[in-house]
Amino acid sequence: QVQLVESGGGLVQPGGSLRLSCAASGSISSINTMGWYRQVPEKQRELVATITRFGTTNYADSVKGRFTISRDNAKITSSLQMNSLKPEDTAVYYCRFDSTWSRDVYWGQGTQVTVSS
């Protein structure tokens, strides 16, 4: 059984930085797209950033220039470096891995990020 475990969330002041990490465990072969999503209460989960196995990245307009997604294919991990954080970045952040060879999609349990003074 595949599990994704996130780490790195917490409380930070506006303008600060945080780095989120997501690691996979279990029987997993190849991951096509790794992504980060976020959700606030009573709103739909939204895409923050994705990266394909070839390194192609995609970002939500609201985080472009501030967030950077990366991945390590050998370790099957992904990171999200978040700089210049704003109060509106406050949310629960989830990682998502999409299998290359099947329709399997894996989600992490979520990690809280709070940006507040």
C-alpha cells in the first residue's frame, strides 16, 4: 500500500519562508506528475504547483515567482519551497502523486501552513 507523508508545515510570519516535503512509501514504481494542492475551509481544493517526471513545471498564478516545486525521482519525493508568504497562502497543503503506468492517484494527509503576524 502506498502512502504519502508530508512534512514542513507550520506557522510563519508574512514575508517568511517554509519548505514542504512529501515522501512516498510502499510499493510504487514510477510517478508521472507530482503536485501540491491546498484547501481552506468551505472552498475547493486548488492546484498550487505540479512537476512532471521530465521536469516540466506548472504554477498557479497566485504563487508564480514565490513558490518552487522540485522532485527527486530516485527517492520518490517532492518539495515545495515557499517564499514571500502571504496571509492568503494559509491553508492545508496536500501532495499528490500520479502513477505513470496506471490511473492510481495518491494523496498525502495534508499539512497546515499558517501565515500570520
